[in-house]
Amino acid sequence: MTDRDAHPPAPATELIDGRLARALALLPLALTAAATALAVAVAPDRPYPLLMPLVVATAAWGHLGWRWVARRPRGDHAVVLHLAVLWALHAALIRMDPVFVIAAIGGLVAAPMLTLDWRGFPGVFAFSVLVNVVPGPPEGATAWAITAAVVAVQTVLLGGSGTVSRWIQEQSEQRRRAVAALEAAAAENARLHRRLVEQAREAGAVAERARVAREIHDTLAQGLAGVLTQLDAARCAGSVPEPAGGHLDRAAGLARSTLDDARRSLHALRPAPLSGGLIAALRDTVDEWTGDTGVDADLRADPPPAGLSRAGEVVLLRALREALANAARHAGASKVVVTLTAMDDAVALDVRDDGRGFAPDGARPGSFGLTGIRERAEAVGGRMEIESAPGAGTVLSVLLPAGTDAT
């Protein structure tokens, strides 16, 4: 595919300011009306029944033809047809009354503004000859030389004005697009920064909760369990005087109560989304995403293997969230299927959508999050793969070994 096929030419007047384009479209009507009024004032006895149809045809063609050409792609040959017919109509009017050279001046403006390329030069030349020669040919070599000089200057200046205008407008358009791209990049950077901050905050909170949970388990919970063991051993060691036995029973009850509190604290310190287990967390995530987006999503899950650690569960849950976020943000999917497959020594999560897909080796919006999931999977000994093609949907797969420990 050529660059021209990928980026078809814009309409002929796209590079002209909207108000200026509307004014130029009305210019043929205004100039023709002015020339007609002057012709009537100078020679009211002319055979206007023969002249007026030609005046109306010239004005209508100048205005409607401009609008017709303006909607066609720049470089289209319709502009040549428009200028040729306009030239012939003006030539006929000028032959009937030289005052209509005023109306023909509009052609000097239309030629460069409608072409905006090298074709403006022959267009301006043709109308310059029409304006300077047709009303009355010059007499003598000097007059011809002056007329030729005028035609040459008009051709160069007016013909070049279209090319220069196009260059200026294209530069302005490029700057506008560059500014828009910079603004979009700045917005994306801000979004990524917010996401990094949120992830860092979340990671810090999870790490601190895990540290506190380990401390409670390794110190308080195990210490209380040891105290209970010793109290039970003392109670069973032999006869214990009644007052001492009551104290032992009360101490054991307090230790059990405190151990229960410690275990509840451990349970509370587990990551909330996974507190009910991996499958429940996946189902809650899918249901919440469906409620937010209105897109149908189906979860098919095997019980995860017993060797899958909490780190592996976190990786799978975050991979699902990232895949669903991309399906909503980029894919335009109407159906998502989430599959959790348990194997002897591994577990696989597949998220398939029927969206627009993309080229995996090309740039993909949201690839930062996918890179993070890949790094998390690799950190616990797993891997992430993406299968996609334009128009064929996307499959994100995460495969983790059953014994995944955080590194």
C-alpha cells in the first residue's frame, strides 16, 4: 500500500480557513453582480434578454462549481473542468461587454485557491490573459510587452500564492497535530504515573500486611500454641491441687481465646480480594467488570492445585484484571471468556475476547500493564503469552508452576 493509499488526499479547501472558504465561494456572485450593475448603469439599452441568461449561468457556475470542487479530494481533475468552463463563460461575457472583466477577476483567485499546487500557475495564466487581452488586444509592441509583463507577474504572484498558502497551512496543521500528540503523550504519562503510584502504594500495603501477618504467625501465634501445649502437658502430668488446676484451666482458656484472636487477625491481614480463595476472587472480578462495562463475560474454573502459593494467586488475579481492562479500553469486545485450568504441576489462566485484536509485535496501548504482568509471572517462575491478530480478537495466557513462591 502506498502512502497515498494510506492517506487519501484531503478535500481541496480543507487547508483554507472555513470563513475564508465561504467568502471565496460567494466571490463569483458578488463580482458578477457588481459587473452586471455597472453594465446596466453604463449602457441600459443593451439586449439584456440575451445577456442575462449568460450572466446567471456564469454566476451560478462560479459559486456552485466552487462548492462542488471544494468537496472533492485535492488534486482531483474536477478542478480543471470547473476552471475551463468558468473561463469559457467569462470569455463569452467579456466578448458581449468588456465591463464583465470585473467578474473574471474571480477566476484569478479561484485558480490558485482551488488547486493549491502547480496547476494554479496555468489556471492563473489563462485568466490573466482573459482579463488583460480579451477585452481589447494591445496595440503595438510596447503595449504587448507591458501586457505580457503584467500577465507574467500575475501568474507568478497569484499562482505561487496557492502553493505558499498550502505550505503555510500544512505547517500549521503539522504543528497542531504535534501539539495534540504531545498533549496526548503528557496525558498518558500522567496516567502511567498515577498507576505507578497506585501500584507502589498497593504493593507497599500488601508487603506490610504480609510482614505483620508473618510476625504474628511466627511469634504470637506460635508462642501461644506453645503455651497451650505446656499447660495441657502440666494438666496431664499428674494430680494438681485444685486451686492450681483452676488456674491452669483459666490460663489455658485465655491462651486459646488469645490464639483465636491472633488467627482472626491473620485472616484479616490476608489480601481482601483473595480472602475467599482464588476462584471466588476471579468470579468477583469478572462479575464486577461485567457490571461496570455491560460486556458479557464467562468464567470457567477448575479448582487450583494445592501447591499454588499466594504470590501465584496474586499474579493470576492481576493478569485477569489487566486483560479485562484492555478488553474494555482497547478491544471493543462483546464477549470475554475466562478459563482457569489446573494441571498436575501447573495452572493456566486464559482470557479470550472477540474484540478488534492487534499485531502483537506492534505498539499496543496499555502495554505497560502487560509488561508488568509478564514480569510478575516470570518472577514466580511462570510466563505470559499473547495471541492476537487484527480483527481476530485477543487471548492472554498466564502459565504458572504449581509451587510458585515470591522472589
